[in-house]
Amino acid sequence: MKEFELIKQFFTKQAVKRKDVLLGIGDDCAVVSSTENQNIVVTTDTLVAGVHFPLGTSPKAIGHKAVAVNLSDIAAMGAKPSWISLAITLPELNNDWLSEFCSGVFELCEYYNVQLIGGDTTQGPLSITITAQGLTPEGKYLSRSGAKAGDWLYVTGDLGDAALALQHLKEDILTGNDIIEQVQHKLDFPKPRVLAGQALREYASAAIDISDGLLADLGHICQASNVGANVVLEAIPLSDAMKQSLLFDDSIDLALNGGDDYELLFTVSEDKKVGLQTALSHTGTAITCIGQINASQTISTTLNNKPVPIRNSCFEHFSSQNNT
Ligand code: ADP
Ligand code: MG
């Protein structure tokens, strides 16, 4: 099959047809229209087989995750996702694999009315790069840099489940089967917090999505905002699956340092706290206050009001202790 036929067979078959896409797949460039009173936010994320997802991951999960990690970045900016492009490198042409992969991509795209408008297809070791774009009202976007001393620190959802699934895959942890399935689903099919992100736009002072672990991503907010933070360990939201699998200390370790959660971490001033809670409850997203921003320029943790040493084994690419 020629490259063009492959593109036609797999990538042009999508249900989403946005009015602001003047030219989609098929020309040298896509053409989209923008309005004057909007900003466009743009992000790119690459998934490499064996690095960003385990080698046995299903093609549908890979497609879903490739889109989800990008929409999670768009959500963290408080924007509404609109268009993606997809650069994919495939080791071989496998129709079944591609059609499963596309079902993962397009399901999430349809859910959020996001249109695939172009890309590139090449042969080589499996790798997927997606660029996503989103829209916000002019000047209204969230960033990492607005947190102020005294602001409250919140997260969406539960933390650490994806890391628990990864640990299980490495056979470090044995748990009951239904628990494995629950956390495995969170690792394979992360839910980007798209609606929550847009609801936060009017209220949060800073936001980031948690891809590298709570401590690492909180560090990014603190650095960009020139502040410090205290995290109340007993407040960190953990799923029932996590609580049933591990002791508290080990759960907290995964929640603090494990990656791949794709929850939102954000800060809000005291006077906007109630408004934010109301706005978020309308999106059906659970949020938890886990600490407070301070002027210290460091991150600290407390347990039952007592300071505890910080446990930081966060994942960084190119580090010698690469742990995913
Ligand atoms: P060019 O050689 O001009 O870069 P290509 O032959 O690579 O064009 O692609 C033809 C059309 O198909 C373009 O519109 C391109 O954006 C689109 N396309 C190629 N690969 C993909 C893909 N993986 N997903 C979506 N669109 C793709
Ligand atoms: Mg061209």
C-alpha cells in the first residue's frame, strides 16, 4: 500500500468536521481560520515505544494516550482543544494495528470535537508525535507563573495509580486482579481534564498538568512563580485501588513521585476559592486541597502537622536513575 492510500484509508476517516478547518488532510498544509478575539495555544508531545508506554500496550491505548497527553497540556492552559496533527513512525504496515490505533485517536477527538488536520507518516521504530492546538478568549489562559504566597494548592482526581500500574508491570507489586485492571486502565487511558481546565481559567492563579509526578510538577509551578509550597501528605487523594494495594507510605511515595497521572495541579487565592469549587463541581471533577503556597522558595511536606523529610525520586529523562 502506498503512503497516500494508507493516509486515506486510516487518517481521513474521522467524524469531526469543524467549521474553522478550511483545508484538512490532503494538501501541503492544513488551513484553519481564527478570530481576532482569541488566542491559540500550541503544544507537542512525543510517545516513544518502551519509554512512554510499555511495549505490550494495546494500539488503541497508544492512540488514546498520544492524544490525551496533548489535550492534558491544553487543559492545563485553560484552553479548549480544537485541532491536532499526527506524525507517526511505524516499524511495518499492519492494518489491524493501525485501525485500532486510529480508533483510540478518534474516540477522544470526537469526544472533545477535535479535528485531525494533518501529519506525517514514516517508517522506523514506533514513535508518535502529536501537536495539539486550542483556543482561549484573548489574554485568558493559565500558566505556571501566577502562584502567590498564601494561595491554596489543589489537584484533580487521585494520584499515583498509573505509577502503581507500571510497578505492577515490572512485577514489583502483587495485588488482586480487579485492582490491577483499574489502575492499568488509568495508565493506558488517561482522562485529560479538559472541562476542568476551562472552568479553572477564571479562578486559578497558576496551573500545570501532572505528567512527571506531583513533586516535580509542583517544582515547576514554584520555580516559574518564584514561590515555595507545603504539601499536606494525608490530604493527597488516593484511589481505593491504591489504598487496598499498598501501605500509606508507599502509596504516598507513588503519588509524590510517580508519573503519568495527567491530573491538573493548580493554585487559587483565598478570595476565589469558593467560586472555583462551585465552577469545578459543575464539571463533575473531584478536586482536593493538598497544601498551600508560601514565600520560602522550597517545597516541604507535613504529616499530621509535623514536618517530614521530602521523598523525591522523580523521573527525569536522561537521568541515570531512569525509573519508568
Ligand atoms: P507532504 O509530502 O506534502 O508533506 P504527505 O504526502 O506527507 O505530504 O501528506 C499528505 C497529506 O496527508 C498532508 O495533508 C498531510 O498533512 C497528511 N498526513 C500525512 N500523514 C498523516 C498522518 N499520520 N495523520 C494525518 N494526516 C497525515
Ligand atoms: Mg508538500
